[in-house]
Amino acid sequence: MKKLFIIFCVCTCIIFVFGQNKILSDDKSLNINLIKEGKFTMGYYFVKNGNPLEICTYQTEVSTNGNQLLFSSKLIFLKSDKQWKEQIVLDKNTLKPISRKSEREARTFDIKHANINKGDYFDIATYPLVLCALPLDTGYKATIPVIDYDSPNKDKIQNVNITDVKSNIYNSELTGEHQVWKVSVNEESTGNLYDYFIDKASRKIYKITVSSKGNTLMLVDKETDFNPFKNTFDKEATLKMVTKGNSVISGEAFAKDDRSGRDDSKFRIDVLNVNKKQFAPKGTKVVLLPYTEYFKEWMELNKKQKKIKGAQPIPLSIDAQSCVLTTEIYNDKGNFEFTNLTEGDYFVFISFNYTDTFSRREITGTSDVYINGNYAGTQLNTDIFDYAQTGNANFQKIVTIKSNGETVKIKLKRW
């Protein structure tokens, strides 16, 4: 019986020790190839009563240099000039820290790990890379030993515990719906609780929620690395098209009555006095894009974007936006002009609201007609009523300027 008890205790200890699934730098389950390289920007939010307020911008960069993985980060506080910077060098194959340089207003240090604590651990700032490299699955649990230089504990080596992993969905305004792992973590040194939302396929971290000392924080990836374009934008050549020429596009914008969408539910006798043209109001914006391969691709991408669940339109880069021209309708006849254009193709667009007015003769009743006291029949009584219906016009046109100095006249209209 005593032997059975000893065997039970030994087995229990083995289960306890090995059941923790402690991740060390030589762990064969780590797949370093899953770690995404590149530059990333996250908005850092303080959440109060469910409302996020952005307080910082968190920028990171992951790259390789030979057998080293380089991780740099910058936390930029939005309401001050304060910045926190970290530069960490890791062993590319094991993610074990080699050195760390930290710059904050309260403290600065430059550490070579060969000269400090001995042991098998990761850096607390880079354990999210470890999360991305693990074989995540529903219910997965593990312990990750990390070094935390800011820990108040004498022993700077603490554990980060993966307490749960579940399937979830992250909805991106740019790229739509993503299947993600929701990885729940607690940090022993800080007491903070984290939820990491990690893409199942790409292992990109889209969102992090943090519960810290009764406060809720959130980091959301701004997807600045998202670039669906195959064509490269040439700012110099494109800007030249809209600033260095002598050509003009002169136009007139109006909606021409086609009676589409009109409410004819009332009994209609006749329609009179239709306003034939609804001119774009004075001050309405007209937009011109250089119709280059880049802008063509942008339009096609946004057509596809409309079909992606939860996705928002793809914005133009700041450089591309600087090459988009706008002008205004300058009179009551819907006229506008673009100047300083060179030869090439241009895409002109306008959107405006208008009021469609018309008159209609309608039956208002009947009257019996008598002649010398004898019934002669029934007469329809009619009257004329004025109506107005609002509408929205969206017109576009591709315009070609063939030679410098040419003036091209166009009409943006609906027939």
C-alpha cells in the first residue's frame, strides 16, 4: 500500500511538472517561420465605459540580420513629446535575448544578456513573438519564463502563463473578417491580464486587450503594412500631370430629367412644366484623378472591397492624395474648370443633390351636367398641382487631353 502511495505521488508530480508545458528556448514546438517581419503600427487606447480614447501610438519593427532577430519598438504619447524606445536583439533560431537597449524618461539601460542572469528565458517585451510561433490550438496552455527588468520582485525571472486559447473572429475595416486565436495570458510580474487576437493563418496580431489594476486598455493594429497594390505610385510623374501643363478641362454638370424614380401613384392626367435640367448647385465639389495605372487599380480594388464582409474602402496614400484635384461649380449653370493639365487621361467625378419639380393635372371630382333640366352626362373636374422630388446624381467621365494647351469641353449629365 505504501509503495502504491509513493508511485501515485511520483506520477502526480510528473503530471504536474510536465502538464505545465513550459516553453524554453530550445523547444521543438516553436516555429520561428510563423513570425511576421515588417513595420507595424498600433493605436493604444484607454477604454472607459466601453469608449476607447487613443492615448499613444505603438510602433514596432521586426527584421533579421544573419542569425539575429531584431525587434525595435517606440511608444509615442500623443499629448506630449514623451517617447519610450526599446531595441532588442534575439537569437533568430531560439528567440533567446542577446541584448536590450531601453530609453525612457525615468530610466535608461543597455544590457548584454551574457553578463547578467543565467538561465533559459525570453524577454518580456518580445514574448508576443513566442505566442505567434507556438502551435496554438483550442484549449492550449503553456508557461513562458521571461525576464522583466521593471519587476519589483528581487527575482526578475517571472512567468507568463497562457491560460486559454479559443477560436474567435476579428473584423478589419480594411481586410474584412479574419479567423483568429484569442490567446488569454497573465503576467506574474505585473499582474496584468491580456487577450491577444492572433490571425490563425498569418500569425499577425490584430488586437490586444489589457486589464491592468482595474483599468482596461486596448491596442489595435492600424494595418499600415497593408498594401494590395501591384502598381507603384510615381508621385513626381503624376504630380507633373496636374500642375505643369497648359491644358484645360471645362465642364457643365447637370441631371437631365428622365422621370425615373418619380412617384406616379396618384391618378395622372398629364405632366406639365417639367424642369428639363437640374444643374449642380454653385459650390459643389468636382474631383479629378490622373487616370494612371495606379489609380485604375485603386478603383478596381475598391470594387472588390465592396464584396468583402465588413471591409471599408481602401484609402489612397498621402502621396496619391496630393495628386487629386478638386474644383467647385462657379455659377448657377453647373460650370467648372480644371487648369494646368498636361496630355493624358483623367477621371472626372461629381456627386450632388437636386430637386426635380413638375406640375400635374389631376382629377379632383365629378359634376353631373343638366341641359334644360335633362341629365346630359358627367363631367370630370381637374386641377393643376405642383410637385417637387429630391434626387442624387453621381456622374463620372474619362477625359483625354491629346496635346498640351488643348481645352476639352465635357458634360457630366444623366440623359
